Amino acid sequence: MNVRPISGASVKRARRMVPALVLGAALLATAACGGGDSDAGSGDGGKDGKGGATAQSARSAATVTVAPADGAKAVDTSGALKVGAAGGKLTEVTVKDAEGAAVDGKISGDGASWTPSSHLAADTAYTVHAVAKDSEGRSAAKDSRFTTLKPESTFTGTFTPEDGSTVGVGMPFSLRFSRGITNPADVAKSVRVKTEPAVEVAGHWFGNDRLDFRPEKYWKPGTKVTVDLDLDGVEGRDGVYGKQHKTVSFTIGRSQVSTVDAKKLTMSVVRDDKPLKTVKVTTGGPGYETWNGQMVITQKFTETRMNGETVGYGGEYDIKDVPHAMRLSDSGTFIHGNYWGGDAFGNRNVSHGCVGLRDVKGGWDKDVTAAWFFRNSMIGDVVVVKNSHDEIIAPDNGLNGWNMSWEKWKA
């Protein structure tokens, strides 16, 4: 092979070509890196100095703010969580706890803010994801995390009726709190009652530790009641927070209202608006008259002890085996079997304030009046007493709020 030597001029041209090639490659590499930057404009835009303006206009004019600050701890369960937008409107706000349960809330009409519908749970980690759009439809987003406070003092509520139970038409939903409540409005709005079919239900406070819910009139048979007991994190009193979140459901059974006439010494039992049976009774004797008014059966005992000392009557009686007893008041009023009354039923009022029904010692006779009534009654049934020489029973003495007008109840 013949190799042609390179002339001096050719060598000079070759040397000039190498830097030119290197420079071209460097320019190409620079252009490639610039094209991958999300904030840069087009290649042409860079030539006339407009690339920076194009990048700025691609960003949303909206900004999102979240309080509390990202990573905050010991955050208040009420009033601290706020999401806002400037230069645009909020379009999406999602707040979830560590288990993925969403916090309900609402974006304001002008899109400038979002607030939760209720308090947050205590000692709980939350995440926030919020999106806003400007007038050009461009989005801005913000994510944040925080943890709510861990209470040093807590309260709980015990309730009746039991979850899953079927009860009579007179049964309210009643809560008794372990601590006195000084923020009743916050606690009341954290107990949400829903019914099917829908009916207005209102709550009423008795003192500072009891809250009952009922409709204006007795429940309709078949009504399904669901209570969202959302007390976890609600501040019931300064520094004292609820620690319950529970759903309670119960069903209203058939209607049964029994009317005791203390003058005639009879009780008429009406079921689903139809007379079922009329029986003879004895009520409170002179000085021990039975309360008048509407009373709800709250407990049933096939046999129980009744001691006068527990209700302020000293040692006047102590009967260890009272059969077929059903509680009507907290103060000791029962409707119960009576095996010691002789011929008093339908003839004389001889009890210490209770409604007595004929029975036998041991309660073994299934056909006797008390056994029949016990068998045909359920928790939540109503017993109305009239024509007694006593006052109407207080609404908070037992579950007897029906003795308060609807106007006063809602007030």
C-alpha cells in the first residue's frame, strides 16, 4: 500500500478542524441539557432572550397555605387546621388519618379556604393534600403532615339503649358522661343521630353530665336509629377531651303503651293502637302515691330485692324476691309482681309508690297477670299513670323526657 504523506498545509487544516469539532459537540451538549430543564422555554425562545419569561408564565399564580405547619406536633383538635389559597381557588382538599379515614370538610364559596366539618381525633397523625388553580387553570399543590395533642385528662359517655337492640317506642338515646361538661354545644354537635325514615331528633341536657335525644312524639314502629358518637378529641371541659368514636344502632319495635288509672285501679294495654288487655292493679297508698306521667321501662328483672332503705323509706319493707319487676324511674318506681297484696288488686292502693300486679311467690305461674305483662313488655315500652294524687314525674327521673314539652326540650 502506498501512503501519501500529508503536506504542511494539510496538517494545519486538520489541526484547525479538531477544535471546531470539539466546540460543536460542546454546544450540542449544552443545548441538550437546556432542553431537559422544565423551567426553560423553547430553543427559539432562548435566542431572543425570552426564555425566562416563558418559564415564569408556565407556573400557576395560585399558592396554597396549610396550618398547622408541616411536621407540627401537639396540635389542637379544634380550630387549628386551616387550608387557604391566594391568587386562585381551592379545587381539592384531602385530609386523612394514618388509617386512611378522610376528614369531612368544605371549601368556601369563593374557593379561598377549607375548614373541617368537626373536630379532629386526639393523638392522631394526619396528612393534608391541597390543590388550587389560578384563572388560567394552572394548578399549584401543597402537602403537609401534623399530629394532634395527646390529652392528659379524658371523659367517656355510657349510653342506652345497647347497640343492636330492639326497643319500645318510648326509648330515647341517653348519654351519661364520666365528667361534668362545660362545653355542651361542642359535645352535642359531636353526637349525630340519623333515622330511617327521617324524623327530627333533638338533644336535651339534664345537668352537665347527661344528654338525651328523642323525637317530638314517640318513635314510629320499625324506625332504624343510628348514632355517630364522635367524642374522640372533643374538648368537653378545659383540658378534658373525649376518647370515644363509636357507631350505635338500634331499631324501634312494635308500639306498646299501657295506661294505669290510679283511681279505677286498672291498666289498659294498647299495642299498635289496638287494645290488647285490661288488668287490675294496685298503686301507691296514702302518703306513698305513684307519680303521674309518662314513664319508660328501662330494666327488667325476673326477680329482684326491694329494700325501703334504698329509697328513703327506712326499714318499712325489705322483700328479697320481688318477681317480674320492671324499672320506671331512677328513684325506685317499678311495675312489678306482688304476691303479698291479697285482694288489693282492683280494690285498694296499698304500695309504696310502685304499680303492683297480681303474682305468686317465686313467679312460677305463667298465666298470672304479672307474668303475662312481663312476657309481653320490652325495654322502651311506655307506662302512663293518671289520676294519682301525686305530681307528674320529673323528666330526668329515669328516661322520662316525654313529660317535657317539645318547645322546652329543644330550648
